[in-house]
Amino acid sequence: MTVAPTDVPDVRAGLRRVRRWTTAFGWVGGAVFAAQSAFAAHRLVGLAVAVVVVLVLAGWLLRPGRDGWGAVVAETAAIVAGTVVLPAPQPVLGFLFGVTLRRMVLDVEHRFPARALVPVLGYLLGFAAWELGGRAAPGSAALAPALLPLVGLVVEAAALYETARAARLADAARVRADRAHRTAEAAVRASPVGLVLLDGAGRPELFNDRAADLLGWDGPGVVPCPHGPDLTACAEGCARPGAEAAELRVDHAGATLALHPVAVRDGGRSDRVMVAVVDVTARRRWEDVLRERSEYDELTGLVNRRHFLELADRALAGGGDVALLLIDLDHFKEVNDVQGHQAGDRRLVEAARRLRTATGGRDVVARLGGDEFAVLTSDDEDGVCRARRLLDALAQPDAAGDAAVIRASVGVAVPGRNGTGRTSEDLLRDADVAMYVAKREGGGQVRSFRREMGEDVAARQEDQAALGAALGTDQLVLHYQPIVGVAAARATHAEALVRWRRPGRGLLGPDRFIGLAEETGLIVPLGTHVLRAACAQAVRWQDRGVRLGVAVNVSPGQLGGDRFPREVAELLADTGLRPDRLTVEVTESVWADEDAMRVLMAVREAGVRVALDDFGTGYSSLNYLRRYRFDLVKIDKSFTDGLGEDTRTEGVVRCIIDLAAALGARTVAEGVETPTQAQWLREAGCDYLQGYLFGKPDLPENWHPDLFADALTVPRP
């Protein structure tokens, strides 16, 4: 950037010439003074004066520009003595002029007036002595011409001193200005901000290289603005002092520039404008990224919850017909738990792609969080029909990509219809209620919100709160059903079954609240409560001399993480129950969860027995039976019901018994209700029997005493 230097004259050369002239004049005057003093009438005093003058001249030579007060005293003494011994004052005045002018030029300590006054006073003193010495006095007529040069010397010396001092100050100012100029120029050149100084006509007077790079100039050009090619001619006032920064997109660099105009005031006028050109490309890019992150889901690229609600509010404020569809993927937790979170993320991305494709970009598709999606659509067709089309799209495998069939449940809410609210929050709440109903009815369905659904959900929430409050209280009680050992001919252990004695509702079976506990996560504390109470009951039986173990059903939700083995170990230690007296029962759905099976096997290694419940009704696989060791295999009641009536069912049951024996496990037949079933199972080699034939689930104090006998007779048909 070219910046004009400050207009300060270079006076150093002139000062050097003045110093040379005054020094030469001083030497000449001193030499004449010394020579005349040496031949004065008073030879001794004259020689002394000449010696002093020579020493002064030598000091000038040896210490130029550094005369101290000693030199001043020597000069004054020579002047006083010379005035007395010389017949005329001219040589003395010549030396005095040389001394004074030289000191005036060379003074750098601002002591010139004091040091120059002493020799002048010395001359006056010598002149007075000269007059009083009895020599021919010059008289008043001659006194004025003798003193007049002295007065002129003082006046001119003072004037010359001030001139030289001003010249030195000007030189110092020029040096400072030059240094400031170079510093400013370096700062402007190194600035990451482009700077352009425009005159009143909008032409650049000055600009740095950064401005040329940003504006694409090869030479001086015109500063454009967003509204036209010339910033200073902008009708929108982009160049107006105090205007907000204008942003400009430049194609040659693919950059975004911010233009900041500032008025340059010169003598009260502000015709010129300094424009700061700032590259804000990176900042705008980051702002776009942050805005996208604040409005869009990072995983799927769909609109996020907050932005979705904003768009819904705008649509509702516009008065158009809209419908909100809330979509929740079915069984997504199993994908996460069994296949891992990466597989779950891939499933979410694929679901988002299918929804986006199905809507064709006409509707707003959002991911609200987890496995929950939402669609805001214009109600040009029935919302339920639109939702079914989306379910079909989700269920359609992609031959070129993900072949998975994605099932989901959808809730539909239309503002002002069937009691639906009219704000985005109301729509989302009502659609969530409808979706919850669709999921509770088996999933893979579409439900449109109705007012009574909200009442059902409110009741469900009330049930959840009541169940949470019942944990750890006497509202939750355990009933036990005996399990009879065929070989021992007695009850060997009992299955603990929880009941809820809910105030105002009576005794509720597990089918009334276990599903709610699993949905809400209360199954974990509920399972811990049941496990602890069952272990304590087994110890009480043991203290009475009754050899009964307990079997407790365990939900897959309790097997998450490594907490369950530690929990079982602590409960056994707290109650004092032997590990082999406890049996944990799991259903076949646990087989598909590798982590849950690993936790279950860790419990078995601690000595606790593991039973496979409801065998044959779920994910039965010989491969799972081969990989994992079970102590007990429980035959489901649906098979037991057909014994003695259906030969095919009998064949299946016989295969289960033989298979369990081959794998080192024992079998328990559930739902034994008739002597015929009991006899068939005993003859087929089943190890344990459980069912109403031996007793219904009940409080332990209500058990029939025969169940504790050592020789329980299995009823015969």
C-alpha cells in the first residue's frame, strides 16, 4: 500500500553547514584573540590569556559538542582578562561571538541561555574594569558603539538558538513521522483485512494488496456492493457512514466479503470513505454448519424436533390444512440390543431414506429422536391413507441396499378434528397418544387420534405412577406354585409369581401390569423386589426344615449390562440362600440377545440353576440348545393340553424330553391339570410336573400340608 509521508522538511543538512560555519568562525576569532593577547602590553597577563584561549580551542577539538561548565569558566576568564589588557574590544568581541554562536548551534541540553550569559557578563565586567583602569575611557560617545554589537549578539544568538532548536525539533518530528509511516505501511500490508480509501467520486486513492486480492483487482478498480457495481453509488446507502456492513458474494474467489464503510473526516469534510473488506467465508460456512446442526438431525439429515415444531407452527399460522404423522419403529430396541448400535444407526438412516423417498420432497420429514419420526403433510388426502402409504414404503426392501423389512406404528393428528389441539405441541402430543395405541395393539398399524385415546393414555400414566409407588411396599405380594419332582414324589421347588394388591382395584394378576412395567422400565426394580422376596421365603422354608427351592422369572430387561450377576450374588449373600436353591427362568426370546445370554451364563457359573421357560413357543433352535447349557427345559402348557388326545403333540413332547436328556437338562411340564396328563408325562420320563393338579399359585401359608410330604403320591387317572 502506498501511503504519502508526512510533509516535514529535511533540515539536517542545513544544520550541519551552520555548525561548520560557526565552528570555523569561532576558531578564527579565537586565533586572532590569542595572537593579539600574546603581544599585548601586559605581556604576562596577555600570555596567560593566549594560553587559556588555546586550551579552549583544544577542548573544542577534543570534545566537540560537549562543553561543560569548566569550558564556560575558562572562556569567561579569557574574555575578562582580554578586555582589560587589549587596547580595543574587537578581538574580544570576535571571540565572544564565536563562542556564543558555536554553543547556540551545538547545544543539545537546552542550557544555552545560562552558558551563553556567563561570557557576556564577563565581557561587561572586563569592559567596566577597562574603563576604571585609568586608561583612555571611551566616554559615552564611544560606549554605545562598543556595547551595541554586544546587544546585537545577544539578540541574534537567541534568535538563531530558537531557529536551530526548532530545526532540531522538526528533524526529530520528521524522523518520528517517517518511522510511523513505515510502521503503518507494514501494518497495512500485513493486515488480513483489505483496506480501500475512496475519494468523493468513488475512485480508490489507496488500497493494500489484500483488498486487491479479495476484490480481484489487477490495478485500481471500483468497489462493488450487493446492490450494484459501485458501492459509492448504491441507492440503498451501503457507503453511508454508520451503515451496517454489506455482504457481497464474489465469484472469482468463491468467497463472501463484508464491506465496512467509515467516513474519513478532513477539515470537517467527510467526502472520502475508508472501506474495510473482510473475508467472512469461513465464518459464514461455520454459521451454516451450526444452523444446520441446530435444525437438522446429524445422523439422518432430516429436520430435527425443534425445527419441525417451528415449521409446524408456521403452517398452522398460515391457516392451511395440515396433518401430523408420528412414526415409531417397531422392535427397534431388539435391533440395537442384538445387532449393536451401528446396525441400529443404519436402520434409522434407511428408514429416513425410505420416508423421504415416499414423500417425494413435498412433506416435511423429521427425526424427533431415537427411533421416532414425524411427517408434516398437507391434508389433501386422508391422513390415515397417507400413513399407510408410508408404512408400505418402510416395509418395502431395497434390492440394491438394505433388504430389511422395517415395521412401524403411526399415530395421526389433524388440528381441530376428534378433539385434537391446534398448536404444534398439541398435535405432537395427540399423535403420540395415537401412535402409542397403535403400538399397544400389536404394532404395524395406523391409528388416528380420538379424544378417548387421551383418556386411556392418562389412565395408563396413572397406572405407571401407582406401580412405581407400589415398589417396596406390601402392595406387591408373591404367590407360589409348587413344582413336583416325579422321582422324589414331593414338591421340590416353587415358582414365585407376583401379584399387585392395588387399593381400590383388588388383587391384580401379572397380565395386568407386567407389560406396563416392561414398557416403562419399572421391570428392573420390580424384578429385584421379586427376587429378594423369593430368596427370603426360601430361607424361611429352610429354617422350618422344608427343602424347597424357588424359581423366579427374569425379564430380558434385567439382563442388560453386567449388573444382574452382581445383584444375584449380593441377594444370595444377604439372605444366606444356597445358589443351587435358586432357579432363574427366561423365555426363548433371550436367545437372540448375545449379551443377555452371556450375563445369564455368568449367573449359571455362580451355581444358580437356569431354566428355559415356554420351550417350543418362541425362537426354538437346536443351535442355541447346543451352544448354551440349561439346567431345566419347561414344556409349555399348550403342549401339555394335548397329551392323551393328540398323537402328534405327544410325539413333539416326547422329542423335547429326549432332547433335554441328551443335552444334560431336566424337563418340567407346565399346565398339568389332569391325572391322565400326569401319568403320561411320568411314563415319558418327564422329571418335574407343575399345574393346577398339584396346586394353584397361592400364599405359602395357604399351601396344603401334603405338598411338603416326603412321599407325595402323583395322582393316577
